[in-house]
Amino acid sequence: MKFTKMTFGLATLALGVATAASSYSVKLYDPMWIGSTQLKAGEYKVEMQGDKAVFKIGKSVVEVPATLGKSDRKYASTSFLSENSRLLEIDLGGTTSKIVFSAGPETQSAGGSK
């Protein structure tokens, strides 16, 4: 009986860990830049792994620095925010989480104070 409870507990824990690393689908209609990395147009699976976002399309895998942020509201669907062909963030549908990409030096405005 104890073995059964322990097995059930471990299975539940494993399921929780697997769910935490969920991937989300993002369709890019045009090429997008994240820092110095360009993602081609296509349907990507994206997930956070530590301090990087991992984009997968077919057998191709692209890793870029990112942080996981929180919103005050729950996103109804997965969508992204971009500016001038630069991917800024991905809002993860069904959650209050978003993947935020830092602006590279080439996207920061000149003459800004530090």
C-alpha cells in the first residue's frame, strides 16, 4: 500500500514538472529579429528553459536570452508584440506569463541617459 501511494506521488510530481515546461505555438508571418538572431517566418514551438527561450521549427532549434514576466491579466490566446521586425515579447495564452526579450544595443535609442 505504501509503495502504491509513493508511486502515485512520484507520478503526480513528474506530471507537474512536465507541465511546467509547456511549449506554446507562435506563428511568425514575416522574419523577426531577437537581438542579433533572426527567426524566419513559420510556425514555432517556444518554451522557456532557464534564462533563455527555445524556438523549435522542424529539426531546427534556436535559443535566445529571455526572461519570464507576469501580467495582471490572463491572456486569452498566445500572441506576440513586435516593433520594426523586432520581437519584443510573447504573451502565453491561458496564463498570466509572458516571455520578454531584451532590446539589443542596436534597438536602444541614441542619446539616452544611463
